[in-house]
Amino acid sequence: MNVKAYFLPINLDVCAIRANYRRAFAEKILFFVSCIHFRRVTNGDEKRDAFINLNFDILGRFIRRNDVKAVKHAAISLGIVEADRTYHVGKKSLEYRLTEKYRAERICRVPATIQKQESIYLEAMSFTESQKYIESQLANITIEEAALARLEEDSRKSVDYYNYGFISYYMIKDENWFFSTDEKTGRVFHNVANLNKELRPFLRYRGRKMVEVDISNCQPMLLHKLYPDAESAEAKRYKKIVESGKFYEVIQAITGDNREKIKLQFLASAFGKPEHVNKVRKAFDLLFPELGALMNEFKAEAHNRLAIAMQRLEANLIVNAVVPRCAGECILALTVHDSIMTLPEHRNQVAEMIRMECERIYGLTPNLKLSEN
């Protein structure tokens, strides 16, 4: 981790902290506060109210083990950070977030007076060959400064959105690479995958623009695998719709809401608790009652079971099947969950790989969006 600067609330009195503590200790306090934002990006989570786990694997890169407790205490005593107070030995460590005074503020980049450079991985684990191939390409990624201007234009969305994008931008700029996997789903998380969608066009691979090959309505498409009889009338009708890439437009014809809102509401109801029923889910159940019942049955044991299963199918396709084929032909393949970023000359080749593997594994022919970045 390249500790060149900290990401701190703009209303935090950094000068006072540096004046009231010895230099090294003050820098550790600032690093600890900054790590809350750092972990939010690596978690892919923009929510400012969430408590964040800060384990020693991360803090220990800059703070000696003997100092961690004192640093945390100082940050809490200063009213900058608060803990969730739910510590269970061997099961759950304390988690932290900024106090209300600082949570709603934009962040700024404060240069560190003590810089440190050390490699960091979010998990002490071995990676598969396909995961290693994705990770190996991060060092060739840069981001254009115009991304900050775009972020400023979009900042009216929320403070959370701005802060998340601001840190994501500088993590790439400062070559602070992170890479982790979800053992439950096989999904891969890294700087590119977790970057704000609107900032991806400003990414460069060895100075070159990239393109993105994206599976249209990927999660709804994969839900087709729940049908026990793929030849039933509803299953055939559903397959035709999801393979056309027009799933959300079909729902839109009933609800009248915009596509993005429909997508968010569908994912929230489809993968949330069974009792979480909104207007979009009602329209879905009206159109596909058999599948709606199958989804609720699948979630009866645990509401997140369906989301995990669909993400596992997605990762099996993209990470485990398509990426090895790209690696075999030395084709750039940076995964963004259900899409792959690659170079323009390989766009059609990657698209064909996705189609072939999806047909081979799941018997589905995905509709693909090929975007210029």
C-alpha cells in the first residue's frame, strides 16, 4: 500500500491533531481514519452509515501492533470515529465508522508527512490461475485526470458517491492496488471492478482506451436456471425475453418507471427477503408466476441464498470459463462482475467467447452490449 496521502473529512482539523500528538502517532491516527474510506471502496460499498471492519492485516501495514489500540482510542476520544460496540471473541471484531459530524462531509486528500510503501492484499489466500491473470493486469492501468471533472459534475448525486469515486480515482493514481475474491460466490473485486461506472471511460491500459463487453440483464437471465422444466411454456417465454436483453423493458411496459429504477427495485426484491415486495416484483410475479414462486422457495432457508447462487453462476461463466480463454490468447480481460473490459481489437473475440461459454454451460445465448470507453 502506497501511503502517500490520507482521505479525510474536509472539516477535520488536521493541523490540531498534528500539533497535539507526536508526529508518528498523529500520522497513525490520520491513517486509521483514512482506512475507513479505503475499506469502503475495497468493499464496493458507498453507504456512509455502515460500520467497517478494520483488521490488523490492513492497519498493521502502517501501525505497529502495540500502537493499534491506542490509535483507535485516540480517534474515538477526539470524536472522529465511533465503534459499533458489538465485539464477540473469536466471532466478530469491533467495527468503525466516522461520527455524524464527519460522515456527511466531502473528503479531501491530505499529503502524508511519513510515507510508506508496502504491498497489500485484502485476504491471505492463494488465487486461481484465472484470478492471477486478472490481478496481473492491474499494474498497467492508469486513469485520466478528466475523471475528477466528471466526478464533480456527478457529485450532486450524493456525498457518498463523490467520496467513493474520489478515493477510487486516487487509489489508481497512487497505484494502490487491491485484489480479493468472495469464497462464497467466486466473484473478484479489484480497483477496476469497484470503480464508479461513470469513471470507467477514463481508464487506460498502457495508455490505450478500452471497451467493455457486458451481458444484458445478466442476473435475470441466470434466474432461468431455476426452472426444473426448461421446456415449460413459461420457461420458454422467459428465456426468449432474457436472451433478447429486453427483460427490464418488459417490466417497464407495466410499471412505467425508468429502466434504472426498475433494475434497482427488481434486484432488491429478487435477492432480498421474501416479504420485500415492491411494484416491480408484483409486475414480475404477474408475468412469471412460476419463476416467482421458485425464487421465494429458494430463499426460504436464507434470503441471501438466491443472490449467492446467481453470483456464483455469473463468476463461473466470466472468471472460470471466459478469462482462461482470454489468458490462453494473451487477451486483456479485466472483469467487472458480468462484463469484461478489453482492448478494441479484441472486443468481438471476447464477445464470442462469452456467447460460446454461456451456451455451453447454461444453454443460454446472452445479449451483449459492446460499449466504447
